[in-house]
Amino acid sequence: MKIRLLAIALLFAAQGACAQTTATALDEQAMTAYNAKDYGKAGQLTDQALRAKKQPRANDYYNAACMWAMAGNADKAFGYLGQATKADYDDVAHLRADSDLISLHTDRRWQPLIAGLDTKVAQAEAHVNQALKKQLAEIRLADQGIRLKIDSVEKKSGMDAAMAPALVQEMQAVDTRNLAQLVTIIDKYGWPGRSLVGKAGATTAFLVVQHSDADTQRKYLPLLREAAAKGELEKSALALLEDRVLMGQGKPQIYGSQLTANMDTKKYQFYAIEDEAHVDERRAAMGLEPLADYAKRFGLDYQPKK
């Protein structure tokens, strides 16, 4: 009986691995279609990927919503947004700012969706400092707003246009203002973790440090390590800052989260990775997806090192 049960377990494990491989391949194809602006095809491939996944995550549904919104299919987009919220998607600030979803803003279903999500988050975070939470939400909109603007310019006009001095200066000005506000918060309250400002607020505080100068990143890295150890910050966020600090010091990164723009090829490439053959093990420990999947977000076909 034990041998038979073991065989069954291995069979299911093999089937799960096969399904996951299929889903990953479909996700990669969907992202390729998305980058080629073939949004209808991207949506169809994402539908197939979701059916192949045993337990889709909130972000899987959210990404599908983006694909279909860009394809002009509001019904499917709202359907997937509903599934994302049921699966605990709660990043209202990103939802509001995401340029992929702009076509949905005039739909009668948009405001009820936002209001419902606002209510859900408010109930879950009734204990947090609401004034700080609101302040950080505004900071998040500014931080992501300029970056979404640059991303939109890059998609339309290429990397050179996205790196135009005027846009870079605008981003630097936004980052300077945001950092000044965050420093004031830290000086008064300490690091703003989830118990103080909620999940989105804690992520926003990380983003401000991530987008600051090298000295500031090194200064606050110990606070972020402590916050992640206490569950006050996502480990995945800490991983990104660890890599950013190492890159600033001219050292190989650990988790492969940082890319650089190659102005000759007009493409992105990974900054040097330490012990690259085992990077996915380290990424998994921090709650990050495999590097090959991450690479697809930037239109890269990454082959894991062996």
C-alpha cells in the first residue's frame, strides 16, 4: 500500500510539474504578444495559462485584466479584476494609476470596483495610522505616475525618448520630494511598517528608498532588513533593495532583480549576478518568481545558468 500511494503521489507531482511548465510557457508567450502590442492574442494566451494553473494568484488575474483591457474587452477585464480582488489583490493605488486600465475608467463598473476595494482595505487596516496611510498613498501615486509616464513614452517612442533629460529631471524632482516626506515620517515614527501604515504604505516606503540615492539606500537598508524579519515588509521588497545597494557598490547582485539599459542595443540586460546557477533558489526564499519569468516582463528570453 505504501508503494502504491507513493507512486500515486509521484504521478500527481509529475502532472503538476507538467501543468506548471505549460502555464509558464503560455505566460511567456502572452508577454511576448503583449510586448508586440497584440493584446487580443496576449489575452487569449493568458486565459489558457490561467486554466493550466492549479492555484492562480491574485497577480495572475490582475495581469489578465490588463491584457484584456488593452485589447478593448472591458467585460473580461472587469471579470478578472473581480477574481483578483477575491484572491486578495488590494493595491488600490497601483490599480488607479495603471495605464493599462485607463480604458476602464469611464465604465460604470469602475467606481464601484474602486469603492469596494477601498472599503475592503479600510476594514482590514482599521488599526493603522490613517493620516500616514493617506500621505503614503499620495506619495505612491507620484512615484508611480512619473514612471508610468516614462514607460508609456518608451513603448511609443523607444528608449532614447524615455531617457530624455526633461523626463529624467522630472522623475528626480518627484523622488526628492517623496524622500523628504519619508524622512520626516521615519524621524517621528520609525520605519513605517505594515502595522503602522498597512501593506501598501509599507511597500511605498520601500519604493521611495529604492528610488533614492546610494547613500540613502545604504542608510536605511538595516531598517528594511529589520522590518522584513518582523513581517512588517515583504521579503521580496528587501531583496530588490539588497540588489540595488550591491549594484551601487559595483558588486554582483544576489537576486537578479536589477537590469540596466543598453543604449547601444536599445534593450535591457541583467546586471551581473553572483552564483547565477543558484539564483532561483535565493529568489524563491524571498518570494520572487523564477528569473526566466521575471525576464519576460522586460522582453528578455533568459536561459537559466547550469
